[in-house]
Amino acid sequence: MTRGGNLPETSHYPPGDLAVWIFILAELAVFAIFFAAYAFTRMQHVALFDQYQATLDRNAALFNTLALITASYFVVRAVVAIREGRAVSARNRLWAAVGMGGLFLLVKGMEYAHHLGEGIRLSTNTFYMFYLSLTFFHFMHVILGILVLMVLAMRTAAGHYSAQSHTDIESGASYWHMVDLVWLILFPLVYVMH
């Protein structure tokens, strides 16, 4: 938002709105509790977790990791573009991030369809209860992140943001990076570590 008419926003850290950061920290705390519960339970059932972890598609998970990292790259470039007053570039990069997020949802959805087709449910065993709960909780955050990025892209196209006024884009970017960070912990924890 502009201050005193045409004066640019003052730079502040963390970027974006403080309320969004409080929300992000709360979400990270919830994920941290989930991850701690997973790790503690895994230590009690190592053989079970190793056996069923081997049924997961690591290639799909790696692809999804690359999709989210690429989406975050586009989000970073969108923030840089809007700070430089290049709204069209910012809009295009936000849409590119939406596309990469959509790709993540598609691949993850195919994973879920495969597991559900195999009869796997939350009640199948402890590993799948954690796997489905953790990844679906993250899946829902990706959906919210995509919706946020879509709104920001449409508002950018409508001229709502500029080099002087772009706090909403910084806030949305911060949320998206939180979603990416959580996956960067979830991926090795659930798919890779033995």
C-alpha cells in the first residue's frame, strides 16, 4: 500500500503482512507436531514402516518435489518483477507457478488413486495412516496456495499491484514458500529415510 499518496512502501522484514506470518507459524507448528508423531511412531515400528514405505512411488514424489521447487522459483521471480514495476511479468510468473502447483496435484492425485485402488485406507495400518494423513494435509495446503496465487495473478492483471504497492503478493509468496518447505521435509521423511 502506498503511504502519503505516491510514496513507495517501506521495506520490512519479514516481507508481507504480519497476520499471514502468524498464520504461517501456526501451520508450521501443526506440521511439526505431525512430523514428530510420525518420527516417534516410526521408531516403534521400524520394520512395518520400511515395508510399506517401499510401496510408495519415489519417482512421482521426486517429480513433485521438482514441481514445487519450480513453482517457488516462479513465485520468487514474480515478487522481483512486481517490485521492479513489471506487472505483466509478475502475472505471467504467478500463472506459471499455478501451473506447476497444478502438476503437483495431478501427480499426487494419481498416487492417491493408485493406493485407493489397491484398497489402502487410513485404517490399513499405522504407516498408511500417517502417509495419507500427512500428504493429504499438505495436499490441501497446496490447493489453498494455488487459489491464493490465482487470485494474486488476476489482481495483478487488473492493476491492483505495482512497485509501490505489493504487500499481498509478498504475503502470498511467503505462504507458498511455507507449503514448499513443508514438502521438502515431508518428502525425505516419508518417502526416503529408513
